Amino acid sequence: MMPEAPKYFSESQRASFDKGVTEGMTRGRIDTLLKLLSHRELRVTEDQRRRITTCTELAIVDSWLDRVLEVASVDELLG
């Protein structure tokens, strides 16, 4: 659940607030994903790490998190 911008924010402030919240949520989920991969001892190449850490789509990161405990490799996760 995303926090809502205060009602007194202008439209541009609201958009900026929403963007910041989404970016923060995405970053936190990426950190969690990388931690889970590490705990599962799944090797992450530099290219895979770059692909994961530069993802800006919350829905994509969420889909990776949904599957991270079920995959046998990072290639399978990102595939």
C-alpha cells in the first residue's frame, strides 16, 4: 500500500511525491531480492546485478520477488 500525498499538495507536488514513494519502494524491494538471492546462495553475475539494480518498474521487481524462492537460478528468475 502506497502512502498518499497530503491533500494540500499541488498536482506537481503530488506527482513528485508519488514518484519518490515508488522509487523508494522499488529500491527497498530490490535490496530484499538481492538479500534473498544471497541467502539462497544463488550466484548473481555483474550483468544480472546491474539489470536488477537498474530496474525502475515496481511491477517487474514484484514479479521477481514472487518467484525468488521457487527458481533454481538467477537466469530462471530474470528469464
